[in-house]
Amino acid sequence: MHKSLIFKQLFDQTSSTYSYLLADSESRSAVFIDTVYEQHQRDLSLLRELELQLVACLETHCHADHVTGAWLLKHATGGQIMASKDSGIIHLDRGLEDGDWLEFGTRRLKVLATPGHTDGCISFLLDDESMVFTGDSLLVRGCGRTDFQQGSARKLFNSIKNTLFALPDDCIVFPAHDYQGRTASSIAEEQKFNPRIGGQADENDFVGFMENMQLPHPKKLDIAVPANLKAGQPVDDQLPEQPEWAPVAITYSGTFEVEPEWVAGHLDAVNVLDVRSRAETEHESERIDGALMIPLSELRDRVDEVPKGDPVVTICRSGKRSVLAFNILREAGWDKVANINGGLLRWREESLPFTHG
């Protein structure tokens, strides 16, 4: 990797999305690729720590599985929002076309049109052809689906075979998603091993594969697509509040979330509110030490039992119902409150401490 390039691959666990920060170490000019709304404070913190100036937020396409953080980053830094002119995204400062070049300091990215997952999909090729950021067009041992958002399996086949696979064999492929912990691949690897389009697979093989996948629609489809068509601009332009008492991620719906690991390290400074039902807690003895147990169905009537001094973090089995507990407390006047991302399932998955009672 060229010594003048600063490169960071960042991950959003909830949506399994990779975001990428690239910067020129001499001028400190930077670009972000495929940011996530809930991670914008993380991204801003990284820019500050590395003393970088964001010049552009780049979108590989209009995402359906997460909301972009582009609008928030532009509001905070002045960095321009750029995506394909065919993406349908409004509020673009620059609509991109195949062959365009984007400069950040002494470094450049080339725009490659790679439609198929959506009509407006593009990839970004680093100037020395050592790295390509493929969005959902080409994944590690896979590719983006083609069954909605004007997707076309034949277009995607052409984009991968004739555009991406024409890049140097050692060009590193950085996708927008991975669901198995894989971080990158190479053009040569995907040409040989990609089960959908690698090896001797022809267009009919690929189309047949893609048309018979029968995947469920993304969980956030109804929220993400309308939001991303506005580049992640919040409703009524209301910026999310940023609490100072914890490293809080703010979801597009306005929920404050904290990571289980942070809570485990600060149990002496927060009150944990467990809102699982009585039936659940009767059969499951595991609980977080010191947690206040109030079933969600009883919380409105018992809200005065929740301490108002220290911050409160809400939790349930999966972290979904406890969002309602977060809302109830906010409506009742609690300022320092957040939901634990992933609930007790994440807590257990990360081997954090339980007590039994």
C-alpha cells in the first residue's frame, strides 16, 4: 500500500456493513465510503483523532439494509455527498458517472459503473489499482441480490465479468457487507472461487442461480430506502442529540443504544432495567448483577421505581422490546437512558458476567 494512503476498514455489527475511510497522509484530505447512520459519531471521532478533513461521503448505491450517515457527516464537516447520477438519491453535491475521477489530496478514486444489484451501483477503484470498493456488486464469495430495486442478474453478470474481473489479479476487493467475518478478497480469488460467477460459470448459470435464491427482503427495507434516497437526512432536519454520559449510537428511529461491553465495564455507574416478562425470568435464572426487574407490561405503572439519579440502560432478551422501555422512560422525563444493543443474547454471546437469582 502506498505510504501516502491512510486506510481504515470499519464495521457496523448490526447491519454487517463495512465503511471505508481513505485519506492522503500529506494533505489530510479524506473520503468515506458507505457510512452508517448509527456510526456517524464513531466516524467523526476518527476524523478528529487523525486530524483529517472530509472532502466527500461516497455511496456505492442506495442501500436497503441500513441508513447512510452521509447527510450527518456533511452537516458536521462540509464534506460533499456523491453517488451515481442514476442512484435516485437527492441532495447529491455531485452525480457520478463511469470514468469520473475523485481527488482527495494527492490520491484519486476512479468511478466504475457496476449496475445489476441496483441500476445505480458504482465501484471505486484506487488510482494505483491496488484496491477496489465494490459495494454490493461483488462480495467475498458472493454478490448482491438482483430481485428488487431495479436489479438485473444479466447486468450484474456483465458488471462483474467485464468490469471488475478485468482489474489486475492482485487488486484487493473490499465489499460493503460480509456476514461471516471475512474482510476482503482479491480479483483472482473471486474469479476462481466465487460460487455464483467464478470458474467456468456463464451468464445463464449466473442468472439461473440469482433468480432462484428466494431471499427475504431486508429487515430495514421500508425505512432504509426512503431515508437513503434523501442521503440519510433526518425527518424535519432534526439532528440527533449526542449524550455525553456514554458512547451512544443513535439509530435512525432515534433510539439511543450502548454496547454490552461498555455496560459491563460501568455497572457501578448505571442502573440496568431488565424488562423481560415474569414467565421468562421464572425459567431463566441468568440476569445482570444489580438489575432492576420490571416486566415491560408493568413499566408504565411502576415507572417511579426506576432511579432517576444515575443513567438507566434497558435490556430484554433480544434488545427489541427494551426499545419500548427506552421510549417509556424518555417520555416520562428520563434524560440519561439508552438501550443495550442486542440485549441479553449479545451479552451472553460476548461472555459478559451474569449472576443467578
